[in-house]
Amino acid sequence: MKQIILIRHAKVDIDNMKKIDSLSLKKWVELYDSAPIESDSLPTEDTITLAQNADVVVTSTLRRAIDSAKVLGVEIHTQNALFNEAAIPEIVIPYLKLKPKSWLVILRLMLLLGLGKKETSLKASKVQAKKAAIQLETLIKEHDKVALVGHGGMNWLIGKALAQNGWVQEGKSGHNNWGTSLFFKDN
């Protein structure tokens, strides 16, 4: 039986508490994408075992995924931008200041409603996720267990794409940092 494991990265070491305006969010996302992970954000033993028992481990090209794979003690087979987090739309709402995570929730909801420019739309993210799922399925042809250390939103979309391709999920998705989602398929 083949297995694909989706693992969300560790918690990122960045200030999430300072309120910012919508124009500052793009810069915050750039900082988030290059920030290190928190040294005290550690995976469970089960997550470490899942990653270390995989035949192949792949990551996105973003630092938090790469650093998380290192914490898991695994060798990265491939880093691929297909596994990067789904893009978020840019908006301008003058005078309103929110915590970055609040902005991200609002923008993700906008995506679900179909708002956003073509390159940051939900449709574009679903296309990216389908391509990422195909990449994982290509790897699984040569290996029994493939693990992806990636991102919450994109892992969720990849999971949806895998399910559409006949993969069966075991248990619930792990959306928190270090959360895992397991997918199985008979040979």
C-alpha cells in the first residue's frame, strides 16, 4: 500500500501581535517567508517517525518548510515551489490595522469567495495543488512512502486533489504546526 504524508511546518519565529495596515501586510509576508522557525516548536515523536520512515521527503522552497525538515532529521530529496503556500490577494483598506494573522484569515476568506487577482485566486491555488499532487504521485510510483513538509493551506488543497485522484485519507487533517495528514492508496 502506498502512502503520502503531508506535514505542516513548525511555528515561525516572527511577531504576530503588532497590528499593521493592509499595505504593510505584503512586507510582513515576505518577512514570514524568510523567517526562521521557533527553536521550541518541536514535532511529536509520531511526526518524526512518519517523516523518518518515508522513502522520500520533499519540501517547498520556503525556509520554514526546509528548516522543519531539518528538525525532523530527514534528507530533502527535492525542494519545489509547487509546494509553496497558496498566494494571498493584496488589498488596500486604509486606516484599518489588524494583527497579521487576522489579515490572513480575511484574505483567505476572500479567496474562498473567489476574490483576488488571477495569480492569487483560489482557482490558481487549486491548479497549483493539482500539479503538486501529480508531482507526489510521480514520486510514489518509485517509492512506497513519500512525505511532504509544506504549508497549511497548500497541504489542505493538495489533500483535496489527492482525494479526487482516489487517495483515501486516514483520520483528520493536521492543520496546526507540525500537523500531519495521511493518504493511502492500493498499488
